[in-house]
Amino acid sequence: MQPVLAIANVLRVAIDSILAQPGYAIYAKQNYPRPAGDYAVIDFLADNQRGWEQSEWTDESPDTSKETIRGYRELGFTITAVGATSIDNSRKIRTGLTRESIIELFKAMNIGLLTRSSVREVSTPLDNGWEERSVLDVTVSAIGTDEDIVGVILSAFISGTFEFPSGIYLQEINIP
């Protein structure tokens, strides 16, 4: 599965492209200096499992196998636009995420656009006035993967005793 930051980067590229403003979108919690002017912040919310994982086994060597586990995931992100154009930019982002060029960008990273929320106005009071902000949530799909190398059982010996009223029965199974 792609790292969360790689998926956030695809969202960043998409937002910058939709608004035709390179550098407009940044990642949350990265210790960046606060940008001057309008900008958007992309923040990871959640990674949800949907359904069950599927395991696939392949032989690696005579005494090991590789297990590859895959499962459907839904990843949530919040996009917060800041500045005088925040609401209009959020509305433009929400609509622009359905552009064919953006869908192709997502496909190239093996992610899919699932949902886009309403744009919400969440302006914040400051000491000298208000900071205009708006928020929308985006959910994308991806395939989560994991791999493990596992030792295999090369042979086994099973034995057991069964007691019946008519006697005792000894069973032995040898698997070479």
C-alpha cells in the first residue's frame, strides 16, 4: 500500500492543479512555516478496513513460503482552505476532484475517489479579526498490502490412541 504521505501528495498535486496555484496545498503537521496568503492544508483522518483480507501464498524456497495479504481500504483526509478565497477554493476543489485528468492521476497511484463532503465554513477568531477557513473531507480507496516469509512444515508424524469397549486402537500417520 502506498504510504499516507504519498496519497496526500497526490491530493496536493490535484489541488494545486485544480486551482492552477502551485504550492497552494501543504501537508498538516510537518513543521512548515505558516504560508503568507491563501493556502490549503491536507490532514490524514483515518484508514478503515472494508471486508476481509485475501492471502496468496507463493513458494520462496524449499522450506519457506511468502504470504501476500491484500485488503480494501478507505482513507479519509480533511482539506482545510485558509484565506479570503477559502470557501470558493474549497468548492472548486470539491468539484475539480471529478475532472478526468484528476481521476487519471489517482488511477496512476492505484487510488480511487470515493466521497467528497459538503464544504463547511469554519472561520476562526484571531486577536485582530477573523481568519476565514473552510473544510471538506475526501475519502479515497486503496488496496492495503503486507508480506511475510513463513517457514513451512516439511514433515509430520501424528499418533493417537482410540479406546473402544472392544479394545484399544493405535493410529499413526507419517507425512514425509
